[in-house]
Amino acid sequence: MGRLFVIIFMLAQVLTGRAQGNSELAPDTLRHAEEAVPDSDTLRYLGAELDSDTLHIHESAAKTDSAKMAKLPRNWSTWKPNPQRALWLALVLPGAGQIYNRKYWKLPIFYGGFMGCIYALSWNNMMYKDYSQAYIDIMDDDPATASYNKFLHLGVQITDANKSRYQEIFKGRKDKYRRWRDMSIFVMIGIYALSVIDAYVDAELSEFDISKDLSLEVRPAVIPNRMGGGGNPLQAQSVGLSCFLNF
């Protein structure tokens, strides 16, 4: 019994020492574990840093994609003009709609028409002013005002016998050049309107199907007469042309 008691006492001391040792180590171990775990502020900071880095990565990727898209050349074979843009460009600047539609061969036609109208306008306006002044001078009785003499042939003079006839001549020419001057203005406005209409219609019809599947064929045909021809076989039918449109 004595030996058994001693053995039990020694085992109790050993177990008590281990428990104390574990209890002494536990606070240090827990403290290190708590220090290793980040707090809520640190977690929020780390999350914000991660979100900002992710945002910067996405922005960099978006910029790279936009730069790549900007560097891609335009495929002119599949490009289609916008009718509204072509209309406004033609309204602002004559010929700009044709340039936008890439129909450069039309520019000499329209600009040639504009230049011709401008020249005709300036010429007719100059002649109108000269004949107007000559008509005014020939209608008054002041001999000092005789600008009409530059329109007379060499050796011809205006006297009382032919003065009325020349008055009618100068009046008619004055009215004629004024009419031609006004007509030049209207023709120039018409060319401007035609350039605007052409730019819009050309852009609108840019998507019109003109492939080889479309065809128009004209054939001779025998058309029956609705009246019957009165029993005459020659009048019961008529010869004509028929049109076939294939899509």
C-alpha cells in the first residue's frame, strides 16, 4: 500500500506539472495567434487596396483595348455613308457631301457649274450697269454725260433723228442683261440644291442591292385583245413587249 500510494502521488505531480506547463504556455500561444490575425480595419484596408488594384488593372485593360481599336484601319469596302451627315455637310459646304460619299468625280461637275454661274453673274451684272448708265445718259439732255458713245460703232453719232431708236436699244439691252444676271443667280441656287439632293440620295442608295441577281429583261409578247376582235383572229391578239424583273 505504501508503495502504491507513492506511485500515485508521483503520477499526480507529473500530471500537475504538465498541466501547469500547458497553462503557462497557453497565454503566449494565444497572444501570438491574436497578433497574427489582422483586425477589421486592416482587413478593410487590404480590401480597398485589392479593389483599387483590380480597378487599375481593368482601366489599363480598357485603355489598351480602346487603343487597339483606334489603331485598326477602317474597312472602306464595307463602309456605308450616313445620309443625314451627307445632307448637312452638303448644306454647309457645296461639294462636301460628295467628298463624304467618296464620289470625287462629281466635284468638277458641281464646281464647274458654280464657277460658270459666278462668271456669268459678274459679266451680266457689269454689262447691266454699263447699259443702265448709257440709258440714263441718253435720256437726259446734258451733253456732258455721253457714256453711250462707247457702245456706238465707229463714225456713228446720235442725233435727234435716231435718238429714240437708240433709246429703245439701250433700254432693251439693259433689261436683257438684268434678266440674264438674275437667271445666273437662280441657276447657281439650282446647282447648289442639286448638289445637296445628290449627296443625300447617293448616301441613301449606298445600301441598294445592285448585285448580279437583279436583272431586267424585255421580251416580245403576244397580248390577247379583251374586245375579242369581232371574230377576226388577226385582231384578237396584239404584239407588244413584256418586262421581267428578277430579284
